[in-house]
Amino acid sequence: MAQLSKNDRQQLLAEHVLNAGTVRVEDLLKLVDASPMTIYRDLSELENDRVIVRSRGEVTAVATSLSETSMKYRLTQEEEAKDSLASQFEKYLTRGTSIICDDSSTVYSILKKFTSVGGLTIITNNWSIIQLAGSVPDWELVTLGGRYDRHLDANYGPAGVKTLQQVRADHAFISAAAISDGVVYHPYSQVAEYKALMLQSSVQSHLAVTASKFERKALYRVADTADFDSVVVDAGTPESIIAELRERGATVRVGRD
């Protein structure tokens, strides 16, 4: 196997554990062409990011229908697929537009492609997006307050809910942890609540998802895919899934390769 970068190596390890559920460390050492010390460092970082947990020579996936990986980890995953979605959002990003953004790495990846567009107003609870928006002199920024969750890199609580209930933005850009039978779900109830409120607090709402989200399940309902004004998927999404979404009533657009 060719030498992998750190991000690619950790993604390979994480996906193998997530797919298997539990794997012995000795099997992971055979999976990647790297020294045992390097693999142990990778596993330690994945454990710190709450992707896996190690115990007695075994590695078990943490990400389930009841949990999600950290924002720090998600920012390194599926970068090309997320970037491919950006072209389908260009028409919404014009001067004077207000946009509600959720706490997803996918929406962050889309926004960072358009920092040359001036006069946007960004409304968000996510600190990665807050820092991005704050670095663009011509963007207005409205932060949703609340208690900071380091794992999700976002604020949650009554203060943010109150603000969402008071605003009416032009667009909401939202992603998903999981989509099952045409419905968007999330592992955490407070995140599902925020996403649902963001959808209601905008004139138009847009769902941005990569193909992997259709393979996952989560506990709390956010909305039906047909409730969004558009659903943007990456080019790797199977045609069968796209057809099912359209049959459900969703307006589906496909990102570029």
C-alpha cells in the first residue's frame, strides 16, 4: 500500500473501525503501511476526538446513532466531496444576503469558498464559522449565544433558541449527520432542535450532504428532505438515492466532480 498522509491514514483507520464496530489493534497494525508507533499515535488522536475508544487490545467505534465525532475530526473528512457542493450555493451568496449556518463542517467548507463575496450577514452558533466570518472585513456576523460545547465547537442553549425565534434570514445552510428513509436525523436532541429552528427561521432552506450521510442512522428527527427548498448532494451519491429523494418531493441538485 502506498504511503498515506496523516489525515488519509486516520480516515482509513476510523472508517475500518466504524464499519466493523470493534477491531483488534493487531489487525489495524496490518491494515496500514506505517510503524506501530505511528498507528498508536493515530489511535490516540482518534480517541481524543471521540471517534474510537481503546480497551484491552481492542478498538471500538464511538460514533453511533447516539453520538457524533468532533468538529475537529469532521473538518478533515471528505474534503473533496464537501468542496464539490459549493458550486450549487453560489447563486445564494450575493451582497446583502443573510444566511443562517448550522454547526456542520460541510457548511463551513462551502462558506470558505466564498470569502471574496462581500456584504453577507452570517448567523451561526459554530465557532469555526464564527472565526471564518470574523476574518472577512465586509461580512456582518450574528452569533448565537449559549453554553460552549468543545466537542461540537458550537454554542447551545436558551439564548441561541431565543435569537433563532426572533430572526428571519434569507437562507439557511444546513447539513445532516444521518439521512434515513428520506428524513434528516441527528444523534443529539439539542442539535436537532437548532437545525429544525434554523429551517423555520429562513425564507429558503438548503440541505448540503455527502453520500456517506445516507449510510448512517441517528436518533432525533430534524426534518423531511422534502421540507427543504433544495437538497444538494455530491457527485458520488448513488442515482437510486437521488431518485428516491425526488420521488419524495425533494428538489435535488448534484455537486460537481
